[in-house]
Amino acid sequence: MRRRRMLAAGALAAAAALALSSCGGSEPEESGEGGAGAESRGPITYVQGKDTPGQLKKIIDEGWNAKHPDQKVTFLELPESADEQRNAMVQNFTAKSAAYDVVGTDVIWTAEFAARGWLEELDEATFAGPDVLKPAVETGKYEGKLYAAPYNSNGGFLYYRSDLVKTPPKTWTELLQYCDTVAKPQGIGCYAGQFAQYEGLTVNASEAIASAGGELLTDSGKKVAVDSPEAREGLGFLADGFTKGYIPREAITFKEEESRRAFQQGQLLFLRNWPYVYGLANTKGPDTKIAGKFSVAPVPGKDGVGASTLGGYNIALSTYSKNKATAREFMQFLQSKEVQSQILTRESLPPILVSLYDDPALQQQIPYLSALKEALLAAKPRPASPNYNEVSLAVQKNAYAALQGQKSVDQAIKDMAGELERAAARN
Ligand code: GLC
């Protein structure tokens, strides 16, 4: 089923690539530095995962297309799941297709895509200036050079029903007390995150492991560190959730959107999810029963607040693009204060410009803004590796087996460590 979905996404991308490559555009000018099309302008395509908050097309049409009739941007959305997006992009790049000019790349793909020669190097002064969040810039680098420009950052929040819980839990022990005293009597599920087997589970498992003081790899991804009591406690918090019932059974199928819907329908007391949920859950209408009845807090941990996994998307320029001058200017537009404040206020996405977090008017409009900045600066990046996909699979597969009760937590951590050793050896 999963494989079929992946193939379907790939076929879709290939068809889109063919359709688009026959649409023309201005002829590429050959130039020395920067490769084909470095100085060319003309229509381009921007590709990223599904824009769940749904405002970006309008932002691009109004802010860019209306002003650049000869350099129009076609906005192409891929599926919601990061894994399916990566498959479509890998297919496109492997075919050396010029269909995607600017690609929205998850923070974890930079090393792989750059190592395979698919991304143009970017000028740091232009795309990673002093106002750009440092941790986000780091995710765009490979071997010391910038290949992807920050677009939106991301960190996990604990969403909680503020009509039912006055003080949000800082620790897992406090959270479990609320499961007994509030969720049970209310007849609702207590906690959920993203537990289907995909990148989101890698995020949730590494977040739980880090929140108990453990880590996956150390020494720039070269040394495996996961075989520890802390990692067992972290994964144990999630696995126990399923056996003891504080995580509802159906959460084993949750990705971001399924978990958001469950929370919005009032079926959960607590939800771990990204900031994009805030705006959607708070917009009164038939899709949400909890507008005005929830708030956000840092993710909880074993002995105090936990450590969120650093997420986010960067924008990168395909080596195969034929209109690279337009592409670079469009990327600057996406990083501009104008667009960055729109994605914050209209899409609830964490911007990458520090000055926006410190803006008093925005702080008033967005109650969680200062907390978000702190969370992003403290968030833990996932390992940077050209081999990241294999690293993530080792985590996803074994965490999933533990959550399903197919492996004990101890066995899952041992197997995870073994598979990470093999992946790290190839780094
Ligand atoms: C979010 C994050 C991204 C992460 C993904 C996992 O989109 O921004 O970094 O990999 O969720 O589902």
C-alpha cells in the first residue's frame, strides 16, 4: 500500500515534469560560473509539499506574479508527507529534469541533495545574512557551503485544552496525572503526536529521546549514541502510551493532519504538533470545535520541559533550472520581510527572520511568538548526513515496531543502534 502510494507520487511528479518541460520559457544562456541558465530570466516553477494553511498561492500571485508578468512562478504542491515529497524530488533530479526550478527542501535533505550535485551553491551574504535564524542557516549548509536558503523554521509545541487544564504540564509525570484526572473523566484521548511510520515518527521519537536526555548520534553524526537508558526512557514514554492507553490506538496512523483533526474535533487533551496548527484550529467554523479553547506550551520532558526537534523547510535552486536569475530573485522574495511576516500571520509558519520575533506589534498579535523563538533556538537538529534517509529509516522502523508492541523498547533501541552503526559507517 505504502509502496504503491510512493510510486503513484513518483509517477505524478514525472508526468508533471514532462508536461512542464514542454511549456518552454526563455532559452537558457550558457555562461561560465553558475552553469546553464545562470543569467536567464523567464517563467519558473516552485515546488514544495502541500501548503496546508492554503495561503501561499495567493501570496505568490499578489506579491510576485502580478509584478513579474514575464517571469511568472507556477506553484506546484506535492503530497503532505515529507517522505512522498522527497521521492518526487529524487525522481525529478535523477531524470535531470528542468521542471523544478526552486524546490522547497525539508531541513534534513540538504546534505543528500547537495552531495548528489542537484543544488546550486548560494551566496551567504544574500541568503543567510545576520537577520536569518542561525540554526536554520546551519540546516542549509553542506561541507561548509550554503546550498539551501532558510524559508520557514519549525519547532514542536504541546497544544493543550486550556478550558480543561489551567497549568500545562512541564514533565511527563505531570502530563500523566492530567490523563487520569481530566482526560479519563471527560472520555477523551489524552496525548497524541505523529506515529505513522514516516519522517514525522523520526521527529517524535528523537524528540522523546532528547526530552529524556538521550540522543541518536554524536560527533557530527559519526558516533552512535542511542544505546542508552535515556533513549529507552524516551521511547518508553511513547510505547507505554499505547499499552497503558494514554495514547489512543488510532494515533498509530497519525501524521500531522490526522492528529490535527483529532485535536480540533475535541478528541484529545494534549497534542504534539507544529505551529501551523495554531491558526487552523483557532479559525471558527465547522472544522474546529476548540477555537479559543486551547493554548501552547513547550513540549514536556522527563525531568522538566523537553527538547523539540528542529524542523522547517529551505528553498534551493535546482542545478537543472533554465532560468536561474529569476529563480534567485524569487527566492529572495520568499525570504523578504513582506513574505516572511505573511507566512507568520496568515499561515502560522515560523519565519526565519529574527527581527520579526522581536517586533512588538507582532508579539501582541501572536501570543506565542516569544515562546516560539526560544523553542527554535533550543531545538535539536536531526543528524546532517548525505545518508540521512537511511538514518531516518533505522529510527522510524524500530520506533514503530516498539509502538506497535512487536518489539520491546529494549530490543527496538538495540536494533536501532545496530542499523545506525551501519548507516553512520557509510557517512
Ligand atoms: C514538518 C517539519 C519537517 C519535518 C516534517 C515531518 O514539516 O517542518 O522538518 O521533517 O514535519 O513530518
